[in-house]
Amino acid sequence: MDLRGIALISAIGLLSLLALRKPYVSVLMLAWMSFMNPHRVAGHWSFVYDMPLFAAIIALALALSGWSFVNGKARFPNIGFVGFLLILFVAWLGITTYTAYYPTAALEGYSRFLKIQLAIVLTLLMIDSDKKLKELVWVIFGSIAFFGIKGGIFVVLTGGNFRVWGPPQSFIVGNNELALALIMTLPLGYFLYQDTEKKWLKSLMIGFLGIMTISILASYSRGAFLALGCTGIFLWLKSSKKLPIAAMMILTVLVLIPFMPDKWFDRMDTIESYETDASAQGRINAWHMAFNLASDRITGGGYDTWSRYTFALYAPNPTDVKDAHSIYFEVMGEHGFTGLLLFFMIFSLTWMKASGIKRKALKTDDQKWIGQLMSMCQVSLVAYATGGAFLGLAFWDLPYYLIAIVIISGSLLERHKIHPKQAPLARTSTTAELPQRQDFLPGFCQKTK
């Protein structure tokens, strides 16, 4: 009996029913499905592995939620210039899809990206409170951390001799991609560690972050190793409590890295000898192709332009056909210098917007957590900027969810300024000061003559 499939069907059904009462739950469901791919986790033998019913259930829940909001109180936050640039970016990608070398493949890639942007729009609409935003961060962290925790335990049991992989047929199925996803998730986990007041949960979160670090190392990804170092330093700089971060960095250097087998060190040693490394030379060849293609065509080659034909036209070595393995060259080759400029501006301005929100939040009494969240979003963006230089994840969900989190945080902070929380009433000490509510008491409780 397929217990995993039955359990997943039941969970989706219960969450869909809950979404009828609380529409924002459908957005959390969508994030969970996007990041964790639970139907793939069930196993290729499960009846839910390729079942389109999941997409239909999610779509129905979102449609009902949308209907509820049309008749209710939906309020779109101020997206600012960052949101405007994102809209321009989506429109530009539509143009590059129309002019693509391979229109069918490009249309499939563009449709996938539009679905992500639809999820972002719904997130901006429905996540409109502190509680909802924190729950969204928990869902994102838990969905990705699941693979890091599971993989980390496996690594410890097997002595680090096997690589850790992500969910099948997803953006992060590869060991390199999963490693970057985990690095980007570490800062969000640290925010949740800071935000909780429960000691047992704090201890558990520290353990989770340590196990995830083991998974990152066990990916054998050289780019992820460099990104982990940059992210760790920046996390230490951005953290208000530097001792736990310093302790984790020391633990990684003195305990976790020496735990790795000899072949891991052999793999990391090739960072310095990239001139003789076939994989590195293949990436450099693809980067030259992307630059030449963008120089020749203002719209680039469109999605999935990495083919023998385009390499024969633009690559120094036309026989070494590889993907870009870089968010920057991926966007450049597929969508031209215009697409790359918009991409760079979107995330640069998101960083700047997070800095502004952080400064304002830290001046408040009860919204300091927003400032902490903005710091960790910035650290996550550092991980994306450094690790993404060696991986093609330009159109993965998480970076765009970070944009949504920053926009929503700004909206919540502005709303707090307009409608600050009222101070709780002082406790009265005499019965004379208590409000008289005898009219609500039942007859037999009234004083009788």
C-alpha cells in the first residue's frame, strides 16, 4: 500500500479545506509544493509522483481564495520601483520568448516563469500580517531544510562518501543546486532562531542549521563551498548576536570540514587549477558563447538556447556544448544585455530597499523583528549572488519570494506607523473600577430580595 501517497493526498485535502476559511493558507500550500515537491518525495513508485491532481487542487484552492478576496478585503501592497522593474523584466522575457531561437522550448520556460510570478502576486495579496509573513518564512525554510536535514543525517551515517541530491525533476535536483538552495535558506533559519522565544526550539534550530551545513559540504560543490564562506562572513557581520555565528563557523572549520573524506579535499583542490579542469573550461566556453550571442542579438537567444547550433555560431569551442552554469550568463545569453541589466537592477534595488526598511524597523519598539528579517534576506541575496555565479538558477522561485518578503515587510512597517498597536489596559485593583456587566448575567445570578 502506498502510505506516502495516501498521507500526501490527505494532507493536501485538509489544507485545501482550511484554505476555504483562511485564504492565505493556499499561498503557503503553493510555496510548500514549489520548494519541497512533496509528490516527488513520495517516490517514483507512488501513484502521486506524476499526478496532475495536485496542481488542480492547488489551483482550485487559489481560485476560491481569489473569489473570497474579490468579495472581501484584498489590498495590494505598494510594490515600488522594484515591483515596477520586475514587471518590465517579465514583459521583456515575453519579447525574448517571441524572438527565441527555439520558440517551443522558450515558451515552456516562459510559462514556468509566469507561474512563479503568479504565485508572487498571490503572495503579495494574501500575506498581509506579521503572523502570516512569519508562517511563510517557516514554510520556505522547512520545505528546503527537509532535504538538508535528511541528507545531513545520511552523510553522517555514511562518512560523507556520497553526495546529497534534491527532489527529482525540480530546479534543485542537482547536488550543486541543492547546496545553493540550502545556503540561501540558512539565513532564514537563523532569523527564525532569533525570533522564537522557546528554548527547546532554539536548540533544535541550531542543530538543524548544523546538519544543513554538513549537507552543503557533502554536495561536493566547489561553488557552494565558496558561497558558504562568503555567506558565513556576511551572516556574522549582519547578525546582532555574533557569538552563535562565530561558534558555528569555528565548528565548521575545526570539526565538519575535517570530517569529510579525502576525495572531498581532492575535489576542492581543483578550485585553484581551473585551467586544467574540463568542467571549468566548459563553463568558460559557455560564458563566451553567451557574451557573443548577446552582442549579436539584442534579445539574446531566448530560453534554453544552449544548443549545438548556437555554440557553432558563437562559442570559441563549438563542440563543447554546456549550460551557462551562472545566473548572470544565463540571463545574458537567453535575454540579452537588456535582460541582464533589469535582472541586476531588480536584486540591487531589493537589497537597498531591505536596508531602508531595516533602518526604520530598528527604530520601533515592536517591529524590530522586521529589521532582523531584512538583514537575513540580504544575507540570502549574498548567497545567491556568489553561489549563483557558478549555477544556472536565474529563474528559480526563492529569489523572487525574497523580493516579495521585502515588499510585504515594507508594507507592514508602514501600516504599523499609521495604526500602531495600542498599549494594553492597566490591570484594575478595586471592584469599583471594574465595568458593570450585570445586564449580561443570567437571572439566577442576579441579586434577589
